[in-house]
Amino acid sequence: MDDIHFEQIARVDAQGKACGTTAYMSDLSFPGMLYAWFVRSKYPHALVKSVDISKAMALDGVVTVLTAADVTGFNGFGIVNPDMPVICGDKVRYMGDTVALVAATTERIAEQAAALVEVEYEVLPVVDDPIEALKPDAPKVHDKGNVCLHTLITKGDVEQGLREADVVIEHEYRTPRQAHTALETESGVAVPEADGSLSMYAGSQYAFRDQLQLARILGINPRMIRVYSNPVGGGFGGKDELTIQGGIALLAMKTGKPVKVVLSREESLVSGWKRHPFIVRTRTGFKSDGTMLANDVTCYEDKGAYSSLGGPILNLALEHASSLYRVPNTRHEGWAVFTNNGICGAFRGFGVPQVLFALESNMDEAAEKLGLDPVTIRRKNVLYQGEVSPIGHTLRTGVSMDLVLDAVEKSDLWQHREEYKKTDKPWLRRGVALSLAPQGAGLGVGIPDYGGAYIDLDRDGNFTLRIGLVEYGQGTHTGFTQMAAGLLHVDPSRVRIVAGQTEGSVDAGPATASRSMYTASNAIAAAFHDLGVKVAGALDAKYHTGADAVCEAKDGGMTTPAGFRTYEELAQEFSQESPLRGEGYFVWPTADREIPGAAGLPHWIYSFAAQAALVEVNTLTGETHLLKVATALDTGRTVNLQQVEGQIDGGVAQGEGFALFEDTLIAKGQVRTKNLSTYIIPTVQDVPEHEYIILENPEGTSALGVRGIGEVVMVPVIPAVALAIHDATGVWVRQLPATPERVYRLLHPDVQ
Amino acid sequence: MIKELEYYAARDLKEALKLAEQYGSRKRFLSGGTDVTVRLKEGLVKEDVIVDLSHVAELRFVREESGIVHVGACATHADLSASPILQQHGCALALAASRVGGPQIRNMGTVGGNVANASPAGDTIPALIVLDAVVSIASHKGIREVPIIDFFTGPGRSVLAAEELVTELHFPATGSGELTGFGKLGARQAMTISTANVAFYFRIGDNHRIVEARIAFGSVAPTVVRAHKTEQMFCQLPPVLSWDAIRGAAQMAWKEVAPIDDLRATAVYRKEAVVGLLAEAAYEALASCWHER
Amino acid sequence: MKRLPLAGMNVKIKLFQDYKQYHDTPEYELELPAGTTAGEIVRQLGIKGPELAYLILILKGKRVYEEYVLQDGDELLFAAPIGGG
Ligand SMILES: Cc1cc2nc3c(=O)[nH]c(=O)nc-3n(C[C@H](O)[C@H](O)[C@H](O)COP(=O)(O)OP(=O)(O)OC[C@H]3O[C@@H](n4cnc5c(N)ncnc54)[C@H](O)[C@@H]3O)c2cc1C
């Protein structure tokens, strides 16, 4: 479908968002609405002996207070294992655990009542280090022990490979507990309806799964629950799992009144999902010409208190632990380990940034030891389509490792790096480094990965695209609009989107895993095709034009066996009672078999990016500024350039945060960085200048050639920043974020 | 949760002083509110009356009169950063104000609030100290003047009595032959509380040497501190732009500060970093009048 | 209107994740009388409780529900929406 033209329009949601008129779910109010308060645990690890709600109930304005006994269905949620209680009955495992829920007529009363709930605890020892937590005598977070998942993937003989290597780079790396810090905190309104059903208005990444999780919690039929989750005020993975929905659903069903909650930033930072910190132990062996021989990687994932997606994240990390380099001998082992360190779940990159920081660092260190340059050593090892990956599967879809590497090498920043590195201040040092990354897209093997869309021809001849995938800022709805409009040959202003709701839109899977644009491209194309079939069918029924006739979109209408008809004409004739509807469904291609012992692996389609970074290090203070980043990205096909650049800008800022600033500090289970003055994210003053290099190598399995790009754009920049610090100063950064003090201490190892 | 408060917006200084007298220690002044509102939210304000000074127009000014620069307590950081008077006659203060928070905070936050708040990390404080500023304090009883170095008694504590407020800060206008500057170390480029900060004042004599130096450090002791020994070291420097020599002089600061470990940084690192911070800022300033040999 | 076959029909069942435990093999074929619904298969397998609440039925990329009347040649997937990223 190369002939399809994508008009470069401004974001379809720009005006509402810029003017503040867009209503997020957290902006909604309903008559008679109550306010919820989550009574959180006082300890990071304790048995709950008793919960006395009598004083709280007695407070004027309190409508109800719920404890674990009031959960009507299954008291647990979790995308993979429902091991996180909605209300803890016998045990708390982190500071954000809920021990009771309050609904009151005002938020103030709800908060006051929460303070009156009396909980008797028996404090348990805290386990706050994943390696300690693996020891047999460690305190147990869950009865079954602290191992959430253990995965081992091997190929060849890693010890033999390391023995044959001319140089072995062996290090331990540590990565931060990054917070999503979406502008909209976890929030929403649960509305009980007259027929006993429930409407849930809460921004999230997958309404259709929320519906099922809520049904499980409430113990009612999923179809008694309607979820509205679009638009979302920022997600980044933090709204993939349920957050507050279970609590407000229970309160709404109990009180029969709408119940709202909007978490404060502090409560969000203490109770919300985070990125898993990893400890990555590596031994990487190279021949003297730079050829990789072996990579031995052991990851310890700090799972925090509950499973959520920690297992799949560990496995995706292990899939990428040797990137897509040609490594004959590998041993990738990982432990996802429960601790009392908050809770961790999905986050843009999904385990890949953690392991590639380690691998790409080893790569540059080997290059330095072997006298090779960073591009040469990588080029020697990148895989091509048809080759076997480090975890043993054959790469059947497009591989652009070499292409993004070539492109970033040709960037202005890399070509002129020696000039960029000049500085006239004696205390400043500048460095440039590069890195590249693949990022597996989609849900992987063994998990049905599907998506549907409807294109409705409305009464007025315009279109409604119905698709589950939400807009949380990525710009996908602009892309969906352009794809639909391009296929239909109409102006994008004629397509509106209904998304993220279990009624009125179609299940298209989660808005995660770099899968939205790709899934939508195929679902929308299928729906468009079906619309043509429907038009032909309608014409045939009326004019007997033949059931198999082909209708093709052209200039605001369709060429049909009954001649050219504008969409207005078709609508006039066929869409007056109910819209003529094209239905499209798509199933992701996957590998034919799973990597043994590694659920979900391998992934089938990858995104690719390479990034070069210029940093300036102040050797007197350790302050590091990221000045410029060049990004080479394969979009498959660019639907909207501004949105692609927007993803790069945002991804680089989030990668920069990971590399230089962000970490949720937890000491003995207590969060110390409870707001945005101590949890440091980059400001507009901190983000770099950008150089964009967009490649378009169409992904063959997308009807429109597109690939997902949302995650990969934040990955290579992380090692690139750490390695640029090395280029500037000679020190290797093994722990991120590279805060001023951390860098200073690396520069001055004598300082105690 | 923000508690219920009585709120008064004073229309002028007289009314502010009257309200201050009337409510004494029950009241808390609010100027830009950028510190008070944060405290309120955290439940750290024990007072239950707010007296808002932000409408007191007579306290918002920057002017120079007969060699003295006067800065009104309600002048905002944005006012200070953009003031041509300060750029010429008190550069360190303009620089310090320009590094406070971000644009929104600079538009609201005031120099009076920064001083009265008495945080050891307050960015304008070291600048005011090296400029030898005097704090004008008013109450219904009258006005008293306190040299800024004597104003602070501990972290968050000052000599201000309950019925008193700061009306202005004033200091001798700097002129030719006088260099002032400011340096700040934070977790990022903007919106960051200083991990450490420094301000300096150098008077350059006819022999091009530094004949008088004043150096103050913030965030490295319970209050902002003068570094007298370091000042002497700078006065002994030969008038030649030498990075090693300037850095050597700054090294003395290590001994003059007494920081603590906190979430932002360890004490040891702060000691190391202030040396660099001073060396860097001083080098940049001295480069305007000294040359490499 | 499609005419339903009078006699039996063949349907393929594919079980994913935890639903594999409900049958000896994760994939199997069934011969069913016309008019059999997806819900009847769910009950035959004995899926109950929280696992029932979290079950999705997928037919060629399309969610179907318990009242769906199976057609000859259908391949019905039983899964939980556990993917993320
Ligand atoms: C996001 C953010 C970033 C910040 N960044 C910085 C920074 O980089 N550097 C920095 O130094 N500070 C920073 N601050 C702190 C604050 O903005 C400054 O201290 C500011 O100067 C306070 O001034 P204000 O007018 O807002 O004070 P207010 O909040 O109005 O008052 C502060 C205190 O001073 C008292 N007070 C105010 N005016 C008077 C007066 N005239 N007489 C007597 N008492 C008075 C009040 O009662 C209160 O106790 C930041 C604050 C925030 C919220």
C-alpha cells in the first residue's frame, strides 16, 4: 500500500490539550459523588492483627469504611498473578499497601477518617535487597518464598567461549528505580449504575483487561462492568496494571454512589508502580579482532512486593541481554526477587534498558582494550535477517541493526565529534559515545496478541474509528487517524476516534510493548477492506451489482460497480439507520515455538535505534550535562514526523533521567524521595539538542509498513550517556543514575 | 491536608505592621508563598493566621541612592535577575536570583521571603552576605537594622521577632574594581535546591591584586557561612590568571565548611564540591581583569 | 444467511497459560453438535472462579463471548490477557 499518502497534520488532540479543555477521567464529576481515601500501611512488612474502623465510621460525613472482609470477589489483582490484595487482610508487604478504604462526602473528611482507622500490626523484618532476599534465611515476602521467577537460557558453551576469548570484560552494573511521573497521577471515578452494573472512568493502558480484573475483584460478570480509560494523562507503563480502580470499584458498589480518587504526587510516588532496579553481572568475551565469543549474564531484578509484570520483564531483559549481536555462546540467567521495596511493574523499555546499559558498556570497554573504535566493534557483531539470535531463534523479520548504526555514524554529531568535544574551561571535559538497541515489540510467543478495529461510515458521511488502544500522549491517535484517512482517501478531519472503552470501541490489546501503531495499522487496514466488502454487499442487495464486486477508495469516495460514490452519498443511502461498519481483526505473527524455559520468548518483530550522545562533565563537581543527542531510528514507515520526533524528544528525556537523575530511594522499605523536589527528573533546561535521522525500511508484516518506536527511542541513549562520560573523563560508570556525587567519586577515588 | 486558616491581605506596610502586632505569634507572613504553601501542605505551619504581603507595593522595588542599593523585601527573584541596577551594582545578587527555582518560582518568590525563611540553602543569602547587606526590620515599634551576617541564628531561625517583618535589604553599590559572582551546585540545571552554593566579592587594588575578599558558602553549615581564611588566600594570589593558583586558594574552603550528609549529598562530597564551585566562579570572574602569563 | 450444517461440526480448541491445566493437551479438536456455544465449552472444561473471570475467548483476533455459536472449522483460543510491555 505504498500509494497511501499520510498528510502531515498537527496532533488531533493538540488543541484540547494545549487549551486545557480535554477532559481526562480524573477531571470528571458526578452528582452525589463521594471521595475515597486509601488507608496505607504504616510498615513496609508486617502482619495485620486487627483493623478497627469504628472511630472512622463514627465521623460525620463518612459513608463507609471497607476492610479485606468486604471484598466481594477475589481479593487480588495482577496481570500475571493476582497476588496483590486490593485490601490487605493479614499481611502488608510495602508502604503503599492498602489496609482499609474510606468513602466520605468530602476528600478532607475521607482523609481525616483514614487517620482514625486503627490497625494493629506485628512488625516483620524488612528485606530490601534482591540478592539478600534469595538467601534461605531471608524474611519471606510471600509464603511461597521470594523467588517470583527464575529463568535460564543457554546457547553453546559459555565457559568454553570465555576460555577462547582474548579479552573478557567482567563487571556488575546497577540501575535505578525509575518512576513514571505521569502528569496525571493514578486517579478515576467509579460509578454504580441503576441496573447493578459499574462504570469505571480511570485512565489506563488497557480497558478490556481492567474490566476482567475488576470483575474478578467484584465477583460479577465482566459485562456488568464498563471501562472508560481514554484519554490518559501519561502512562509510560505505570497504568498498564490496575492502580486505584479496584478500591474505588468496591466503594462504589458498596455505597451505591459514584466514588472518586486522585492520588497526590506523594502518594503516587510511595504507592505506585516503578521500573525494576536490576543488578546485572556480566562476563563478555571477545576475540582480538572484536568478534564476540561469549556472554554470561546474571540479572537480579528487584521485584518489590508483588508480581505484576515482573516475570515478563525479566524475560524480555534476558532476551536482550546480548542484544542482537552474533554471540555463539550465551548464558542468560535471571531472578525476579520479591522485596519490601515498593512495587515494580511495566515501564517503557520493559527490562531492556537495564541489560543494554551493561552490554553496551562492556562493548566499549572491549573496543578500548582492543584498540578498535566503537562503530567497528559493533558492526562486526550485528546480526542480519535470517541469522540466529543469541537466545537461539532465527530472525525472520527485518533486522536494521546495521542500518541504524551506519546512520548514526554518519550523523553530524559523530562525524564532528572532535570539534564538539572542544571546551576552553580547564575544569570541563566533553565526551561523545554511541550505542544501539533492538527492542522486541508485541507480547511474545504463547500469548495471543491480537487487535481489532471498526471503521463506521456515519450518517453524515464522516467516519468513526473504534479501537481499544488509548492515547496517553504518544500521538498514536493522530497516527490512527492518518492511517484510516489515508486508506479511505479522505481528509483526516473526517475521521474521529472512539478508544479505550469496553463499549463503543474494539479490543485491540494493551497500549504497551511498542505495539499500538503496528497493531492498529493491520486492524485498520482489515477494517477498511471489510468496509469495501460491506459497501459492495449493500449495493448488491439493492442493485444486484454482484456479491464479489470490488470497491476501492478514491478521492473522498469509492469506485463501485454502481459507479463512483462519495462517502456522503453512500452514507445517505446505507448509513441512516445504523452506520455501515467495516470490522477488522488482526493476529500478530509469532515464532512457531517458545525458547525452552522462557515464557513469552522470543519476540518476532523488533524496533531499532542507535543514539550518540555528547556530554559535558564538570570535573570539580561531577555535574554532567547532556548537550546533544543524535538519534537514528527505523520507523518502518513514518506516518507523522512530528510525532516521531516527539517520541524521540520524550524518550531521550526519559533515558537521560534514567542515566543522570532519577531514582526512587528506599531505605529499609521507606521511600525517601516522596515528591518531585527530591525525585529528580530532567527539566526543559536539562534536555539536549536533537539531531534526528529517520530511516524507513518497511516492516513487511504491517499493512502500512510501520514499526513501533515508543520504547526503543529511550534505550540506546542510556548507555551512550554513561559511555560519553567515559570518553570525557576516562572513568567507567557502572551504576546509574550518574549523579554529580557519583561521578565525582569516580573521578576522585581517593575521596572517602 | 491544608488546615483552615484566617487570611488577611495587607494593603500597605502600615496595615501589615498592625496585623503583625495584633496576631503576633499566631500569624505567619506570606509574600510569594513559595515556601509557606509548601510548608502548609506538609502540615508544618503552626500559625493559624496568614498575613499576605504580596499586595504591599511599597515593598517591591530595586533602587540605588547615593551609593547604596536598596532592595525591597517583596521584590521577586525575576525582578532581581532583570534589574540593570543589580547587574551593575550587585551582580552576585542578580546572578543568585536568576538561579532560584524556575520561571514560575522566580515570578512569585521574593528576596524577603528567601531571607526570612533562613534556609541554609537560600540562594540569595550568600550573595547578600558578600555584598555586606543590612536587613531593615520594621514593627509597630519602629525600625531596626541588622547586618545580614548577624540575622541568622540557625537553620530556619533568625532574629526576627513575631511582630517584625523585613522591609528591605541595602548594601553599598559595587563599582569599578569590584567583582562579585555566584555559583550553584544542584541536582539539575533548574528547579533544584542548592547542594552547595557560593558567592564572592573581590576588590581589585591598583596593583591588580585582590585587596579585599568576601566569600560565603550556603548549604554547607547550619547557616550560610563566611570563609575568612579562604578570603585571605585569595588576597595573597599574584594577579595572574592561573587555574592552579586559583584552585589552590579555593582549597582552603574545605576546612571552613561543616556540611552534613543528607538526601542530596554526603558531607565529604559537599566539601570537595564547594572548593570547585568557588574556583570555577572565581576563575571566570578574574579572567575579566587578570591574564595568563 | 448462512445455513447451519445439520450434522456435527469440527472445532479446534487452543488453551494458553493457566488454562492448559484444564485439558491433557493444550490443543485439541472437538466434534460438536450444531448450535454449541463457546460457553458450553467453558463449562465442559470446568473453568471457574477467578480464572473464569479473567478468561478471554478469541477467534481469529476477535473477542467472542460465551453466547457465541461455534461454526464448523472455528479455532477458539482460551487465554488470559497477561501480556504487557
Ligand atoms: C519548586 C521550588 C523551587 C525552589 N527553588 C529555590 C532555589 O533554587 N533557591 C532558593 O533559594 N529557594 C528556592 N525555593 C524556595 C523559595 O522559593 C524561596 O525561598 C523564595 O525566595 C521564598 O520567597 P517567598 O516570597 O515565596 O516566601 P514565602 O513563602 O511567602 O515566605 C517564606 C518565609 O518567609 C516569611 N516572610 C516572607 N516575607 C517576609 C517578610 N517581608 N518579613 C518577614 N518574614 C517574611 C514567611 O512568613 C515565611 O516564613 C524554591 C521553592 C519551590 C517551591
